[in-house]
Amino acid sequence: MKFGLVFGLFMLLCIFIPYAAKIPFWTEFPIIPFAIAFTMTFIPPFLILRSAKKNYESNKMLSGETEYEFTKDFIRTSGESFDSKMYWKKLHEIKLTRSWLLIWQSKEIANAIPRRDVSDSQIALIKELVKDVKELKKSF
């Protein structure tokens, strides 16, 4: 997604700068290249967002309530239709942002817990649980 955005913005600049500087590159406004650049810049993020929302709403495991249990060795996640364990040593990263506690299973997949649902004492407990796990990246 980042490449498409950068490429689209680059194309917009390549088209707009010669036009704005009145460089006789095109004799009239380059509508086709401009339309291609606009489409490549703005349509993919919109489609990704729409697809993510549709997937979230159609997947009862994602949109249902999930309970997390943090232990010394693993995280247990459970919901109405699932129950699983993720071992600390097998996780990629745990990251705390202003809005989320992110538990990254890999570089692409994360469990997102809203920060409003996690108290400061629970964060302190999680930090204590993972402090000795060398394989896990920590961003608190």
C-alpha cells in the first residue's frame, strides 16, 4: 500500500509540476496520466478499508467479544466459537500505542486490543510477564 501511495503521488507531481510551470511538455492538460495517478493514489486505500470493514463485519470471531488471559508462558484468547494459546516465545512483537495494545503474531498479523480496555496495572503486569522473553520485541 505504501508503494502505491508513493508512486501515485510521484506521478501526480511529475504531471502537475511541468503543467504548473508552463513547460511545453503537453499542449493541453494531461487528463489521462492525471486520472491514472489519481486512481493509483486514492482508490487502493479506499478499497482496502472497505474490504477490511466487510471482513470484520462478516467474521463473528473478529466482531464478537474476545477474552484475553495473560500468563507467564502464553496468552490465551477465547470467544464464543474459539479458544487458542499464543506462546510469548513464538510471538513477533508486543507494542503499546496511545490507542491500542498490539500483539503481533507475525509482521503482518496482530491482535488489537483497544487501549481503553486495558488498565495501567494490567499493562504493568504484561510488562513484567514479558521482560525476560528475549525472542519477543517489546515497544512500551
